[in-house]
Amino acid sequence: MKTRKVTLMAMTVAVAMILSFVESQIPAFVAIPGVKMGLANIAVVFALYKMGWKEAVGISLIRVFLVSLLFGSGASFFYSMAGAALSLVGMIALKATGRFSTVAVSVTGGVLHNVGQIGMACLLLGTNAILYYLPFLFLSGILAGIVIGVVAAILVKRIEIKE
């Protein structure tokens, strides 16, 4: 891997971590656990479009690991990893078709991230009782995905990456 690419990926991980930290400092605006904007996904969607799917996967997984290590817990690592993995699979698949906008790809990622986290919660907690959160999390994933997708689309359009 070229030094330029490694440096760009490291800077993107750093931006994602900063966005995660900033978001953790913002008080919850709804009383539903797990609802947040997912600001770090701006960096992941940007990477997916400007660097490629392998780099986006690397950036996302490194960010999840480091943020969980620095600001989270063991449980938060598993929830975040499940959400990130499912989100990445969906976003990569949609982008690969070439038929969907950055916003649609981001919305898919937001919704699937929530599905992955709820799935992991059901597994870890041994109950399906938390599935009633899904409609609220679908809505929050759609709204956050729109915002993240719009911001990422602007960045993709305006930031040029030289190889």
C-alpha cells in the first residue's frame, strides 16, 4: 500500500474517531436508547466512494475497535461491530449496483446498523423483547442516514483525492 493511501486512511480514521467523540458529548435528544446520528459514518461513506470498499471496511472496523477501546466497553464493541458489519455489507452491495445515490446508500447503512445492533442485543441478552425498538430505530436510521448521506455526498463531490 502506498504511503499516501495509508496516510489518507489514517486521517479518515482520525476524523471518524473525532466525530464519534463529538457525538458522545451531545446529549440524547430522544429518550430511546441507541438513537444517535452516527456522525462517524460520514467518514465511512466518504471512504466507500472515494477510496473503495476495502478501505471503507478497514476504516470502519479500526474506528469501531479504537472508539470502543477508548470511550466504550466490551459490550459496546460487540454492538458497534455487529452494526458496522451489517451496515457495510448493505452499503457496499447498493453502491456496487451503481443505481443508488449516496443518500440511499447511507440510509441503508443507517437502518442496517440499527438492525445489527438490535440483533446483537437479542443475542447477548438472550431475549427478543427489545425488538419493539426496531420501528423507532428504523425511523432514526432513515433520518440520520439522510443527513449523513447529504454531508458525505457534498464531501465526495468537493474533495479530490490524488493517487
